[in-house]
Amino acid sequence: MIPEIDFRRYAEFGKEIERRFSTAIAETSGIGSTVDLELPNPARIDHVVIQEEIASGERVRGYRVEGRTGREWETLCDGISIGHKRIQSVPLREVTAVRLICNESVAEPRIRNLALYHCG
């Protein structure tokens, strides 16, 4: 039994998550230590969602996400694990491509989803 006031707040929270993450700017998947996502047009992003294919176990132990801003690649974020889903906020940037670099893993990384968002 959840008090009505708490239930309403949970519902508001769920709607906000749906508003922010219901439509990705772009997404891809891939196998290997690097997964690239080229954008057809420059886009502003502030969140990256990464998901591993965990049926074979969680493999990634360290990663870095880079964004191409103009002609240069810039590190947007890094982390130590991905697992089922990692939602990572990044500094607001306009990018033309994003790449995930798995720099430490226990087996070949299997990325189920690499998605970009501008949540505002």
C-alpha cells in the first residue's frame, strides 16, 4: 500500500523519465571495443544511454565516451561498468558523431544499445 501523495509523485517521476528518454536522437549497437555512431546532422546532446547485452555476462570494466565537436574528438564521460543500462549525463555539446571506447573488459564487449538524448 502506497500513500496517495507518494503514488502521485511516483507517477510524475515516471512521466518525466518518459519525457526525457522516450525518443533518442540516434542509436546503434555493436560488438567490439569501439562502437561508433555517426549522425546525419549535428545534434545537441546532454545524455548518453549505454546498454550491454548481458545474456553472456557483464563484460565491460572501463569505458570512455567521446563526441566529435567540429573536427576534434572530446571526452564526454567515462565509467567503470555498464551492465544492463547506464544513463550518463554529459556536458551539453553539439556533436556530429559519438564513439564508445571499451578500454577494459573481461571478454569482447557486446553493446546492445548506444543512444543519444537531449533532455534539456
